[in-house]
Amino acid sequence: MSNDVTKLDGKSTDATLRESPTLSIEKDKHGGLSVDFDGDWSRISTPNKGKEIAKGLIGQIASLGSHGKIIDEGAANFAVGFIDAMEPRDAAEALLLSQMVAIHQATMMLARRLNHVENIPQQDAAERALNKLARSYAAQMDTLKRYRSKGKQTVRVERVTVESGGQAVVGNVTRGGGTQ
């Protein structure tokens, strides 16, 4: 592999590439979370996204990546990496992307649980929850797509056949405002 490709650890091998954002999370002596930041956070925390929203989002991601009192820094950094990779354009996208990563993490947890069920009721419950989460993720993807397109719709006709004696109009067609 050439040395201009980013390594899996998020560290750049070339000074011109950006360093992925990461979190270091620890519990402080009062039981709260202490979060340190590293890397390039510009895609997530910019003035047009709102600094306070970014702070709140980071706090939520830090606690998302925890299981009770056990902190899972890897899960939190996965969430940050996903949001960063999707390049949110505004606060609404950043929040939707954080919901998407939370749904994805829950989906994967339930898929793992479904693979290790011990009885039929456990299987049914895990399957129902997994199905709902997978559908939620698909709906979120559709929502993101519609939000990013801002409602613009493009209709493209791939093939048109005009039979003998028929007529075709090519170009932009608008309805006139004439009276009858």
C-alpha cells in the first residue's frame, strides 16, 4: 500500500491528509465523563452547525458508547467516524446522522443477540426488534437523501419510441396560461 493512504487507526501517513476526529473518554472522580478531543473536527463542529449542538452531540456519543459503568471508547469513536465520514452540512444532518449510528449500533447488537438465542421466545423478541431497527435505519437513509436533495426531483427518460404517424416534442414543456 502506498504511503499516501490513511491508515485504519485514523492517523494520516501524509501531511496533506486530514486526521480523523477521535475521542478519549474517562470517568472522572465524580462519576462524570471526561472527554478529550483529537484530530480534525471541522466537519462536525463548525459555526454553521452550532458549537453548542456539537458539544451536546459529542456528550451523547460518548455516553452512547458506554455499557452501564463501562465505557466503550471504540463504539464512541465509531459513531464519530461515521458522522465525520458522512460530512453533515448542518445541525439537522448531524443530529440525524447521530441517530442513524445509534440505530446501527443497536441493530448490530440485536443481530449478535439473535445469533445466540437459547429459546423461541428470545428468538421472536430479537427478530422483531432487529426488524424494526433495520426498517428505522432504512427510513433514516431515505430521510437523509430527501433532506440533502431539498425536494428536487429529476425525471429522466431513458428510451422514447415514436411510431409511424406519431409526434414527439423534445425539450422543456410548460403548460400555457391561455383561456378557453
